[in-house]
Amino acid sequence: MGSLNSIVNVQITRQTSVPSRAGFGTGAFLANDTTLSDPTKSYASLTEMSDDPALAGSKALTAGGSYFGQQVSPTKLTVIRQDIANVSEIGSLIFSEDLIFSDLTTVTVDGVELAGVGWDTDLVTTLTAIAVEIAGVAEVASAVSNGVDGIDITFNDFVSHTVTAEITTTP
């Protein structure tokens, strides 16, 4: 029987070159905490990123440190500015209990209590009245009753908002 080298010839090589296709070898980071004047900007090193005042305090710098700190360092990182004005938080306020004629509903948005809304002529009208109260908050873009058990709320920004409702039944 022959030696292992005469049966199998194994050669291990490490390919460290970047594919020559356009866009390969370029990472992208979506940042909502930069002051970039252009929608995108590319950087060739962490030093170049650190020297840009538009990235001061940005999470893009942390990402750039990890990106350029790889053993086989990429050649370019593009930071894409995310416009917060075009992003909204959307949520729903769902009532797990049926609203009845003797209920008073008090809604709190981000810790601020709104005026209580009492039962109106029917459920749809009551939910609409509560939605109108929520829509009056500056951070709220819209609040619309779904006509069944809740209210769909769209905020003007993408910040973690809290909306709660307390139902008080009066005897």
C-alpha cells in the first residue's frame, strides 16, 4: 500500500482578494444619528470616519471600528443617512374588555394623561371619540378607530412610545 501522499494531494489556499464585481467588498451601514449632508458617504478607514464631524457620537463609528478592524480589512464602508422624518412608529391600542355605557376611558400617551372619554351612543362612536383625543397629542400623526376593539395609532417619529388605557366603570 502506498503512502497517503500518493493517494490524495490536498492543497489549502486562502483567497483574500475581493471579487471584482461592482459593489463587492463594500459594506453599508444605515445610520439615523448622523449629520451627513449627503444621503451617502463612503469611507476608506476608521481614521477617515473618526475625522468626519458628521459622524461624531454616531453608532456608525462603532460599526466602522468592527468593520475596518477585521483581520482581512475591507476597503470601503458606505454610511447611508436614514432620514428620521420619513420613519414613523405604528401601533394599536386594543381593548380586551368590552366598553359599556357606564364606562369612562382614560388614555395615557407617553406618561401624559388625556381627558377621559365617556361612553357615547355606541361602541364605534366611543372608539372614535377616544381616537380623536389621542390624535390631539403633538407626537401623534393619526389615530383611527378600527370600529371593533381598538385604535390604530401612527406617530410622527420612530421613538418608543407608550399608550395605555384605563377603563373605569361607574355604578
